[in-house]
Amino acid sequence: MRKFVAALAAAAAATLYPFAAGAQTYPERTITVVVPFAAGGPTDTVTRLVAEAMSKDLGQQVIVENVGGAGGTLGAGRVAKAEPDGYTLLLHHIGMATSATLYRKLAYDTLNAFEYVGLVTEVPMTIVGRKDLEPTDLKGLVEYAKANKDSITVANAGIGAASHLCGMLFMSGIKTPLVTVPYKGTGPAMTDLLGGQVDIMCDQTTNTTKQIKGGTIKAYAVTSPERLDVLPDVPTTTEGGLPEVQVGIWHAIYAPKGTPAEITERLSKSLQVALKDQNVAARFAELGTKPSPEADATPAALKAKLEGEIGRWKPIIEAAGQYAD
């Protein structure tokens, strides 16, 4: 009789607290990380490196699913509606913060629709141009852009993409609106820059370093406070006279709202382990970035970052008057 009562109690507990029971044995199956952009782009590259390292630590495969569209909001919206069991995650970049202003009718509440896992990395941006563009340095590019504002073209990977945000910051910094050309992804934008169909672009080092080193595009500046080890000959925007054009495209992992704290903490610890992986560090270095320090790969640090970045970008976007809806 006692065994029967105990079994009933256990069954009731599992029914009332299914997530608590699941959290103790998590993970038991494959985890999917949604990347809200196309495969092969900078965020996809970062995600696949981290996912591989987390797979080793968690003992279960962590796979990547690309759900692009609407500046990353389609993929984010999908995760916001997913079962909060730790098996569907989101790896998004700075667009998580800027979409809160760019999209005036979002299908989710950015600050309250997710649980926070931690920051992954902050990728510097580069201001680059087609290889035969006339200016030879950033000051010259600014003068050229102002003199040809109605004809010079600025490529980006679509509204809300990192290249779009950096382009807006560049135009804000030089106080001159330029002709923007949006593409459906970073790949097509870079292809046209290589082909000379567009003039300039501001994009992550994960997407431009190879082309800069190969001499197929012209590098004008990096948007970091200091020069990068991977691109030591490329000056900073501060050196070029645009100290206000500093931006890093930070990436972070989120889970659906309601995911048990035990699971988000397990994921955060796994992320911290992954960011110390030698292969991750080496590949990040090749791409011009570094893993986030352990103190930043936490739920609290990510929440503070997201709140601060929403506040930073809101006035910039409103001043530009460029909305996605």
C-alpha cells in the first residue's frame, strides 16, 4: 500500500512540476539553436562554432536551424512561441535590441518574451568599399561621400541586419544621408560589392576579413576602440576622425520565457565552457573577434546588455526615421 501511495505521489509531482523533473536530467535529446539569418552569414558562423563546442559539454547534439526574414524577427518570434523546455534556443545579434524600435508592431515583447542565457562574442565592424573606389582613407571617404551623397551607394543585408545598423551609424556620424541598397542577406551584398555594383558597406569582420586580406575590397576602418590583431594595418574610426562611429555586433543566446532557471543556468555554464574551447578561440581570432569573458556569458550580464542597447539605439533609429514596418 505504501509503495502504491508513493507511486501516486511521484506521479502527481511529475504532473505538477514537469519542468523541475525534466531539468534534473536535461538535456535528454537534440537541442536546436535558431539563427534568425541565412546560412553562411556572420551570425551563422559564430553559432555553428559555439554549438559544436556546447554539444561536447552537454552530451547531446546542438544543431543549427536558419529561420531568416524580417531582420531576424521571424526567427526570434518562433523561439518566443516555442515550448520552454530548453530544446529550442535563439542565437541573435545586436538586432535583438534594435528591432524593438525598428519594428513598431513586433509579435513579441523583446525584454519579456525570453529567458537569458549569456553573451557569446562582440564582433567588430569594418567600413569597406569596392576595390577601385577613389578614396584611400576614411577622411577621404567621408569627403567623397558628402560630395556624392546622391549617387554613392551603401549596401546592407536588409533592415535590422548588422550592416544596416552600422550603415545608419556611419551616416549619422558624417551627418549625411546616402543611397542605401538593401539585400536579402550578407552574401548577396558582398557579392555586389566585390563586383563593383555598390560602393561601400559596413559589416562584421567575420564577413570581411578574408576579402580585406585578399585585396578584393578596400578597407577604410574598423569600428573598435583599438586596431585588431587580425587586421593590424586597418585604422580605427577614431583615427580616421569619426570617434562616434564605434559599434560591436554582440551575439547572445536566449530561451523562451518560462524555461526553468535550472536549465538556463545549465546552458549558461555550457556556454562558458564552449567559449574556453581552444578551437572556438582560434576560429574567433581568425574572424577578428574574441569569446565573451565568463562574467558576460551569464543571464544577468545579457539582460543588462539588452536593456542598455535598446536605450542606446532607440534615439538613433528614431532620428534616422527608418522603420521596418
